[in-house]
Amino acid sequence: MPRCTSGTPLQLHEVGIPFADGVEISRVGEVDLLVDGWPVLELDGYSYHEDEYQFGLDRRRDRELTRRGYRVVRFTRQDVEAGRVGAEIQDLLAARNRMGATS
């Protein structure tokens, strides 16, 4: 059972995208979701990410993840509730595959 309690795992499952939740990444900590081993999805609820301190921590995490070769994609509660996550991640993975095919 996914640890992530938003509707995101269901959206990813419905479009056939493999993911793992609650993955620990060295020097970063636990990320919300890791999709197909590459993009890290972070789900930003306003109550947790509303202050300047937490905002700064999130940006430092993003930079460390980028240094380690991950792509960080952040979604809001509104994105999740609107059902946008699955389609947007499908598009991101398709773009990665197209770019990889041309290099």
C-alpha cells in the first residue's frame, strides 16, 4: 500500500506509470514519490510549505537532487485534485524518451 496519501499514486497507477513512494535518497532524505527511477515528485500542501524556512529547505533539497541526476517535479494539492499529475508525468517521460532517442 502506498505511503503517500494523496490521489497521486492512483493517477500514476491508472496510466501505467511505475513509482515508489517514501524512497530515501542519501543526503536528501525521504522523497514523496520516485517515478520510474528518475523524476522525483514532491507534493506540496500549503500548510507544510507555507513558511520561509520550509520553502528554503525544499529548494536546497531540489538542488541536491538535481546534483544527483534527478529531475524534481512539484505538484500542488490543486494539481492533484484536478487529476493533472498522471498526464503531466506521462508527457514528461515521453519527452525524455524522445530526447534520448535523438541523442
